[in-house]
Amino acid sequence: MKSPLILLLSFAAVSLHAAEWRLTVQAGDFDRQDAIVAFDAPEGVRGNFTLKAADGFSTPLQVDPAGHAVFIEPKLAKGETKTYTLSPGADLLAPTVISAAKEGDVLKFTTQSGNTPIFNYQTTPGPVPEGVGDQFRHGAHLHPIYSPSGRVVTGNHPPDHRWHRGVWLGWTETDFEGRHPDFWNEGKEKSGELTGEIRFASLERFWDGPVQGGFISHHRFIDHTSGAEKDVLAETWDVAVTRLPGVFVIDLASTQTTAGDTPLKLPKYFYGGLGVRGPAVWDPADKVSMLTSNGDDRKSGDNSKAKWVHMGGDVDGQTTGITVLIHPGNFRFPQPLRLNPKNPQLCVAPSQGGDWEISPGKPYVSRYRLFIADGAPDHTDIDRRWDDYATPPVVTLKSE
């Protein structure tokens, strides 16, 4: 499958017509550094272009067929404004920074034509380790995820929790039509029972480009407790990946809607939601560290609420880690955390806040930004990145 953005190259220049477009970006209340700036472009601006500033600086602008536009603003001081002009035709010269390729049941994202891996998206169920039951074969998750130095920061099918798989979303304690499918513990260790299942449904599209790559996919949450498969939720993942200096950034937006007229009730429970499992080398309790936006560690941060959480440790002699930024528009923000005391696993768990439900006609949307970097976590730097995510720069695009 070819990237949809490749098909735009032949007409991106003419799509600007005869008008000259000027883009103004406003820093707002924060200093900006390597900020991801996204906005909706007007009709007639589609494809890949170059933004040129008056001082001679230039940077790629990527616009998808729906008009979703993105570029990287390297530096802009608080309160400052910068103006760019769009250069037509320059898209033909822009290199592909993020590459996407589907290999069997895996969608792989790398930098510049496969030179450096970033992450894999497992669509349909993948293989399990030797001796592990097939009930633990699952898809619909991200793994492995790599740091910029090539070190793996996620784990899959670990011995203590075979259902843990990189980065995923699922619910544990549920009530659906009086039954209780479990969409977190998919396949019980002893019984092999599968009460609830998250199944990959389809890959709508994927893309690569000079600024971002990404994909849109669909999942089914299926109840097995009635003796027959019954759909509970339909989920859409909208994922984008960006490479910044020394950092890989993965934006994950999940939209869950009821499959029918029955709500999914979610009783109060201490985990379930966004799950992240660290690699096997972090399995001993003293080999992984965690840090929250409140300055809490693994112990004090468990069952707390935060706007971000970091998990990291040594991999092949290098400190590295993965940080989850929680969007302020998420339900019950700042969201509750489950920081597992016995293994390298964290969960952003809104059900800690009490009973709630996903109701017909009311989609549940959750957004997270994962950034992966080598080195120890820097609280100030993570706060800055959260500000960019939560309150991004403002863009105005006008033709003259």
C-alpha cells in the first residue's frame, strides 16, 4: 500500500493557486522549543510544502488529504509571533523523515526509509513465546517501542502477566447487560478463560512524510460471557509519530463508542485504561523507576492523580524511558494512576475515581502523548513538553 501523501506530490504546488499564503504562529503564554504545531488548513492547501521565515529559516509543512496540517516550531519565546510564507513546489524536495511500511500483520514506523526503528503496531494477533498458550495471542497494541538509541522500552507477554502487551487500552471491571467481560486480563493464566476480547477490525489508512507518520485503525471490544460473541464497543485509534531532536513522540487518540444501545458500565476499580508495560530488564522491582508530575515516585505516586508519568531504567548500559503526557481534556483530568509495585507496568486509570459508563451516543475520547528519550527524566523539560501538548501554539493561515 502506498502512502496517501505520496499521491499528493504531483499537485501540491498547483493547489496553492496564484495566492501567496502567510502563516503566523503565536507562542502564547509559554516558551516553545521543538513544539509540534498542528492545525486545520483551508481548502486548496494540501500536500507537503516549505515554510520560509524572513530570516531565511525554513521548515517542512505537511498537510494530509483532510487538511490536517503539522510542522515543528524550533524556538519561539513566550508572547512572540513568527510569520512564514508557504513555498509551492518545495514539497517535491522534502525528505521523508518518518517512513511507514506494512509487513504481514505488523505496521512498522522507522526514520528515513528504515534506518532507525521507532515502533510497531501489531494488528491481528501476533506470536507468543514458546510454551505460552494461544489464548494470549493478541493484537491491537504498540510493541516494540524504541528509544532514539535503538533500545526497547516496552515488554510483551511477560511471565508474570502474559496479557500485558506494550501499550494498549482496556477495561478490567465491567458490567455489560449484567455480565462482566474483562478486557484487560485477556486469557486467564490458570483457566485460559477469555471473557472479553479486544480484536483488531481494520486498518483504515497509514501514511508517512517529512514531519509525521501515522495510522487510523479500528478495534472491536467483544463480550464472550454469554456463550456467543457480542460486540460491546467500537474503538478507533488515531496515531501520529514525530521525530524531534533526541526524542520520538507518539500521539495516541482513542475514541470508543457503544456497539449498540447498551452502555458499558465501569465500576470503581484501581486499574484499567491506558496500559504501558516496560521491558524484561526492568522486571526486578529495583530496576525500574517512576516519576509523576507531582514529583512522586513509584510508591507515593500509586493511586495519585497527575498530568504526566514517566517510567524508565537501564537498557544495555543506557538509562532510557517512556513518558506519558495526559491531555487536559481527558475524563477526570488529572487522571488517576496505578503504578505497579511488583513489575514495570503503569496504568492511567480513570475508574479509580468512581463508577461511570460509556453510553450510547456519547463517545469516550482519551488522548495521550508518549515521548521516548534516552537519559534520566528531567522534570522541567517534561513540564515544558506537557505545556506544548496541552496548550499548543496558535496558528493563523491567510492568503494574500
